[in-house]
Amino acid sequence: MRRSNSGRKLDSSFKEACRITNVIFPPLAENGITVSRGGPLGRKISIKERVATEAAQDIIKRTTNQSVKAQMVKLLFDSDAREKARADTHARQRQKRVQNRELDEMRSQIETLKGELQSKANLSASLDTDHKNEIALLQEKLASQQQSFGQLEKQNKDVQLAASESIQKASEQLSAVTSYLARPEYDRRILHRYLKEQNVTESETAALHVIVSDKSISKEQRRKLAIDITRDHKEARNQQPLKQFVDDVKAEFGFTKDEDLEPDYVRGYRDKACDDPLLLLKLATGEEDTSIHRRNWAGDMLRLFYGWTNLDVPGLERSYWDRQAFFKEIGALRKRSIEEVERNLQTEMQTRIENKRSKEDWQALVKNDNQRARPLREAAAAGDSDALCELRDYRQCNNCAHVSHIDRTGQGHCHHCGRMYSGTQPMEWLPVVKLTELPYCAGLFPCMKI
């Protein structure tokens, strides 16, 4: 069945329309969305539209009525135009909403930035105010410091001037004392009164500066003096000349620490083991397991602190009661005071020294005692209480009238005349108290007194 000329024209028009539509929407054509006979019209469509479009295409395909075909084609184009217009409207609305959202965000950011800018401005103003306040405060402090510095500078000048005057005065006083000591008119009472009038401050530390300069003191006395410095004058310990003195004493004894200067018996006196004589006995006899050095130490401490030297503990062959009586006697011992211990040690040392002295050494000592007692006697007679107190340490031989220190009166005889305590004509030591009635020894050797 041949188509009419109008049908052929409609088919060609439909094909041309499909070609033009694909040209107008190439992106859709590239995505497989094309407008052709029996296909989509260049856009994405819904399921309902697709069903309607397929129905229209089916009608166009099946019908031979060109008028109906033309109407279907027109309906498809009109529907596509409406949908395109609706899609364009929706796209513009979406774009407008996006732009509105962007504008809202930008407005919000602008408000936020304005708030931050205002906050920064407020902070800057606050910092500027604080900075000005700090500058004012610093200027005020600077003025105060300058004023204080001026006052301190003035005080420093006054102190330097006073120190210079004090140094000059001290130098003059020292020169006066030194010069007076060299004069034959020297009198201890006058010097004492002069120093008292000068308001001279007495200080043990200052006295130590003079004492340590004495090179004639014994080794043990130097050690004791160093102990006193490290224990009672800790601040002056590191000042010259005391520092050099202590360091020299430590080197002399081979010590490295100040604590080593303290004798073993002083450290032992603080040991808790020395508070129990029974424990010391057990340590000394080996009943307590300890080293040889510790055993010897315990024996020495028992002798020094308790005066006990018997380390023969009754054995098991002795009765129980004998052993208990021995331990009871040990436990009842009284611990000596540290002063008593030191006196005993001094006596022992003095005894050892005296046993080593020759007759000539004793005579030289008592000669010095007699010479020392002469000015003391004259000063005491004039009313010097210090001289009288010092004379109490001297004794006079009733045979030769020689005066000796009490340290030289314990050997059983007078070292000047040789008279013994015993015999047909024993001698005795008399206290030097009645100064005006006592004769005085000339101190010549050998003594002519019989």
C-alpha cells in the first residue's frame, strides 16, 4: 500500500525534527538520550512519561492516519517543551536557592568577621590600655628604684666613711695596745680598763684568730682547737686564718673530713652500744660476733666510759651464781660524763708526758712557774682579782718557798729543792693565800734550802 505524498512529507518532517532535537541536545545524545522515531525526546523522563511516550510512539507506528500521527508528534513536542520549560524553571529555582544559600553563608561569614573584627578591636583597645597602665606602673617603679638607689648610694657612702673611720680607730687602738705592751710601765689592770672604756667587743671568734697564730701549742691542743672551730664556729670555719688552721690540722693527722677531727671516744660516746656495759663486754670478749677492730674498740670504750678493764668472763666451770654476780656488777656500772672522760684522758696523757721528762725539764718548768707567780703576787697584793684567781692554781713548798703550778705538785717531791713528801723532814705544799706573809723563792738552781 503506497503512502500518499502528505504521509511521506510527515515522515520526513518527523525525521528532521528528531535530527534537529539531537543537534540541540548533544550532551543528551552523548548519554544515550536521543530523540528519534520511537525513542526519548532528548531529556530524562519519568516512568509515567516513558510509558505515555511509548504508547504515543506505538500509535504513530501502528496508525496509518497521517493526521493522527501529526497530532501525536505535536503532542510529544508540546509535552517535551512543557517539561523542558518546567526543568529550566526548576534548574533556575535550584540555582537561585544555591545562590541564596551562598549569599546567606556569605552574610553569616560577614557578620562573623564583623564580630571578630570588633572583638579584635576591643582586645587591641584593652591591650593598649593595659600597655599604657604597665608603662605608667614601670615608670613609677623606676622612679621609686631611682630614689631607693640614691638612698642606698648615700648609705653606702656613709657606711664606707664609717668603715674607714672604724678601721683608722681600730688601727690606732691596736697601735696603742701594742706600744703599751712593750713599755716597762705595762700594767694589766690599766690595759683592761682602757679597753673597757673603748667599748671593745669581746668575741671568741676574734680570740681564735690570735690563738691559732700560736705555733707552740701541742698537736692534741691544735686538734681540740680545730674541733671547737668546726663545731662551734661553723660560719668562721671557712674564713681565714681559721680555714687554713683547720686544713693544716687535718693534713697533720691525715684526715679528709671535718668529722674525722673528732676523737673516737667522742663519737663512741654517742653510740647506743656504749650505753650498755654488758653489750660492750660481750663485744669485747667475742660473745657477740664482730670484727677484731670492733672488739678492741668495745674494750677501750668499756675502760673509758665505765672504768672496767677485766675482760675475763667466768666460764661454764664456774657456778651460775658466780656468773650472775659478775654480770650484775657489770650492769650496775655508771657511765661517766664526757667531761670526766676527758679529764681522765688528760691525766693519762699528762702522766705519760711526765714519765718521759728529765730532771732538767722539771726544773725548767718549775722555774717558769716561780717567775710567773712573781708578778701575779704583786698584782694580787695591789687588789687585782684576776691575778688572785690565777694564784689559786699555784702551791708553795714549805721548805724552800719555791712556787710551782699544781700540775707539777703530784710527783711526790719538790722539783726545786728535792725534799720528799715522806721521811724525817717531809715537805708539804701550801696554798698561796696569805700573800703578805709568804716568803718568796729567788728561783736559783741548785736550791740552797735544806
